[in-house]
Amino acid sequence: MTNVSIIALARDDFGKGAARKLRARGLVPAVIYGHESDVRHVSLPAHELNLALVKPRVVLDVVVEGAETITAAPRQIQRDPLRRIIEHVDLVLLSAAEVREREAEARLIVLAEEAAIEAGLDPMTVAEHAQSAVDSGVSPSKAIDQAIEEVKAIQVAQAEAANAAADAQDAADAAGAAAASASAAESAAPSSDEG
């Protein structure tokens, strides 16, 4: 399941200093917005947020101070470039239809990855091709089979291209060796002008 419940604390302090203090306490500053509602400023537990963001197409049920539950999805995640910790996250509100759509996409990704592993293919590549197929109107059940065939065809084309490049290199090496041997034979032969 892609739904993850996470506890949030409302916050009213802003700026770099306030954000640093939150991160020092193991919290991540976040904003929640969308669907013409007011922007909500909250802080989320860093560890739980990191675990949630690993799931494909995650839907967060944000419980604000134990009272209100807001359904949202990550829109933008800002990470420290060196330490890779989350510095800030933007969450966008989701409607019930958007939640169902994200859950269907998450199921598609999981099924595509499982099928790819069974076929001995890269799971991420197959999942990307399956998502593209669904986006272009193919049914999810057919999209996985289509994605596997596409990835197999790509691998065959890459192997053929690699073989052709290796054959061309071998031919070039052989031609170079033949030219070098002909040049060596020509220079070793006595010239007819010596006499």
C-alpha cells in the first residue's frame, strides 16, 4: 500500500534559523498547499518521512497535531547536496480521485518490477516503460507485457550494435595490420635502382 500515516506539528516560526533548529531536533520543515486552500506550515519527523519517500507514488496521511488528517503527496523535496538529508519538503493536497490514481500507478510499478525480475531485466527500466505505455492509453495489464517486450527489443538492438562495433573495430585492426605488413615487406625488399 502506498498510504503512509505521519504525525505533523504545526509551526509558525520561519527562516533559516528556525529550520536549522527543527532539523537539529530530527524534524523537517514542510508546507502543504493545493486545491485553493491556505498554505499550512508543518514539521514532519525526518526518519518517518525518509522511510515513506522510498515507496513508489506514496500518499501521506498527515495528522496535524492529532486533530486533523490531510491527504497529500510530495511535490518537491530539497536535500542537502553533501549529507543527503531532507532540508524541506513541499506537499500537495490530493483529492480522492488523485489518491486512487496514485495507488493504481504504485501497483503498476510494483507489478512491472516483479515481472522484470522474473524476465531477468532491469526493474526500473521496465517500470518506466510500463508507466509510459499507460500514459499513452494502454491498459495496465497489457502495459507490463508491452514494456517487457520493448526492453527486450532495446537490449537486442544494443547487443547487435555492440557486435557491429566490435566487428568494425576488428576489421579496422586487420586492415591496419595488413597495411603495416605490406609496408614492412616493401621496405625490406631490395630496390631495383641498386645495381
